[in-house]
Amino acid sequence: MVALAARPAFTEVLSEDAYRRLWLSGLCLNTARWMDLVVLGWLALQLTGSPFMVGLAAFARSAPMMALGPFAGLVADRMHRGRVLLFTQALGLLAALALAALFASGRGSYWRLVALEVLFGSLWALDFPARRTALYSLVGSSRVATAVSLETVSMQLAKMVGPVFAGVGLAHFSPAACFGAMAACYALGLAVSLKLRSRISAPARSRAASVTASLGAGFRAAWEEPTVRAVLVITVLINVLLFPYQHMLVVFARDVLRAGPEWLGALVAAEGLGSLVGALVIASRRGFIPHRRIFAASVIVAPLLLIVFAGSRWRWPCVVLLVLIGAAESGFATMQSTLVLLSAHEDRRGGAMGILSACIGTQPLGTLWLGLLATGIGVAAAMALNSFLALAAIMPVAVALWRRGARRAE
């Protein structure tokens, strides 16, 4: 009994077959997604030779989440989430097979690549609210933080494995082989998900309303709930002002640290390691979890650490700082979804997650801004300035959220 009580909380969640299938299908999907991001950048550069066209391809891949998020949330509220998940994985499989066939036959081109990448981005926008609301229906409110933490673990594992697979495939095989491997990931995820449809509860029946009315009601409900409003505002600020630093690490490594690709890999891996450890710590915790306080602390600590990182000129301290930044980011990412799922009304939960996904999708705008700023004042100064602006804007909202967490049970 003592040994059982000492087990981390995530073992109980993973022991349930339905959630384990959802988690494994997510791991397959995330692995394919991270492979896709690496292959997309490489192919766009090889096909055009233009950094701008590389950025345009990445923007096309990411923009659907910002544009379609609220509509995808309505789908998650109105349709059976198990069927939505099967649909997104099946269509992802077909898209990956189409890209494999195009590049294997020599007919792959930049614009065909971009067109199918827009489809991938649209599928990700549709999958996100459906997957998170399905997760809630499987584990309930008492274990949602643990389950979302495990989703973050899945994302970080895929972030560490997917790019390696993509790099090996591009170096030793071909783009077609990489897309074939992505198709295999989608197929495996689809196979794992087949039994999920009967185990995920259907959305509650509600009076039909027009899409416009539903969107308006969803935005009003999200904005009127103080916790959801705070999470949405902070999510936009973090994605526009903080997270774009990840795309500038290559420039920071070259121009500031005077380091090569090996150290760039170490910097990226350090951030992923910190996120993985942070998510595992949260997922292991039993009993009461101070959701609001973890979220508030994370969004204050992350920009502070990034300011210190931007001022550093030594490689190993930068690696350590990125581990800590990654841990803070995992606290933000886990509690971001957890707080919205717990605070949103049952028949608006998918819509709230859709709005959250649209806020997450604003990151490409921040990436363009940081690139322009770095061109003008240098990458280190641009990172520091963005982090300072993020901290100044986030601090009042985060402090209010921290105090709200102290006044009421979470």
C-alpha cells in the first residue's frame, strides 16, 4: 500500500486504456508534426534558396491555427470528438502519402509543398480543441492537470525524436522517405485511435445556433470568465513576444556565442529537456495542484530568465538557462490548457479551446516582428527587449491571477 501510494500520479492516468490510446496517438501525431516542420524548412530552402520563402512556408503552415481555431472549437463542441480525431489523422495520412508520391516522382515543387502544408496546419487546428476536450471527458476535472502534463511530455518527446528522424532521412535517404515515415506515424496513430470513438463521450446536445451566433457567444463567455480571459491575454503576449526566440537561436548561436551547429543542437535540446522535466514533475504530483499559481509564476519567470540569457556570452550558462526556461515554459503550457478546460462551461469547452488555439497561433506574427527587430538592433538586444516588453505587459495580469488562486480553491 505504501509503494502504491508513492507511485507518481501519471501512472494511474496512463493505466487507463482509453487515455493511453489517446496519448499514444498524440505521440504519433506530434512526431509526424515535428518531422514535417524540419522537412518543410529544408525543402523550402533547397527549392527556392530564399530565406524569405522559407519563412513564408512556415507562416503558411502555422497560420491556419490562428485563423481557424475558433471554428475548430465549434466543431469540437458540435461533433463527436472521437470521429474528429479519426478524420484528422486519416486526412493527415493521405496528405503525407501525397507528398511522398510527389517527391518520389520528381514532381514536388515549392507551391505544391506549401498547399499541402496549409492542409497539415488546418488539420492541426482541428485536432487541438478536439483532442483536449476528449482528454477532459476521459479523465475528468480532478486529473486534468496530470493528463495535460502528459500531453506536454508527449510533445517534448516528439520534439526530441521527430527532428532526428527527419534529419537522418534527409541526409541518408530522400524527402519522399521522410514523408513516407510521416505517413507511417499517422497510420500508427490512426490504428491506436480506432477503439477510442466508442469511449469518448459525445458533446452535450444544445439548441442549434448559427456559426456567427455561436462564435459571438463563445468569445463573450471566454472574455467574461476572469481566469479564461487572463489565460488568453497572456497566451497572446507569450506567443508574440517570448516564444519567437526559439526561431532566433540559430542566429544567437552564430552571432553571439560564435558557435557552430553542435552547440545550436545543444541549445535546442536544453530547452526541450527542461520542458520535459517540468512536465514530468507536474504530472507526478498528487493531490492539490495550485494551477493559477504555477501558471502565473511560469509566465513571470520565463521572460526574466530570457533577459539573462540574452545578456550571456558563455555557452554552458546559456545551456543551463535554456533548461530552466524550458521548465518554466512547460508550467505555462500545461496550466494554460488546464485552466481553460476547468473554467469553461461544459457546452462551450471546445469553443474555448478553439479560441485558445487561435491565440497560440499568433506566434508567426511575433516571429516576423522579432526577425525585423533583430535585423535592426541585433539578436541579443531584440530578445532582451521583447522579453522586457512581455514581462511588463504580463506582470499585472499574472499577479491578479496569483491572488485569485490564493482566494479560492482551484
